[in-house]
Amino acid sequence: MQQYIEERILELANYTIMTRATVRETASKYGISKSTVHKDLQDRLPVLNPNLYHGVNEILMLNKSERHIRGGLATRNKYMCQSKCG
């Protein structure tokens, strides 16, 4: 694996752990695709640093279990704004 990819993976992992960010938030922060973030954290990180992977994986699984709630809130906020703003 190339050095810059390893550095990116570790930076993404540390950011995810420190902020408990979602894949989408992490991708937005670093200006890369969600697919790249997911590939780095799920496939490449376990090979590079298994201990760090366990911490990241806990956060990713928590975010996955809560995504339906965030989606519902986003939809609610969208329609609340449309009724007030429009």
C-alpha cells in the first residue's frame, strides 16, 4: 500500500473516532467519496491497524443502527421548513 493511502486511512480513522462522525460526514470533511471512506475504513484499516479498526467499527455499526432515525429526522425537518418557509 502506498504511503499516502496509509496516512489517509489513519487520518480518517482518527477523525471518525474523535468526532464519532458518519461516513458521509467524514467524506465531506476530507473532500473524498463515501465509497473511498468506506473502503478505507472497512477493508484497508483492518490490515493496517487492527486495534484502531475495532474502535472505528464500533462507531460505524452504531451509525448504521441509527441511520433510519437520522433519515426520518431529515425528512421531518425538510417538510417542516417547506411549510414554514414556503
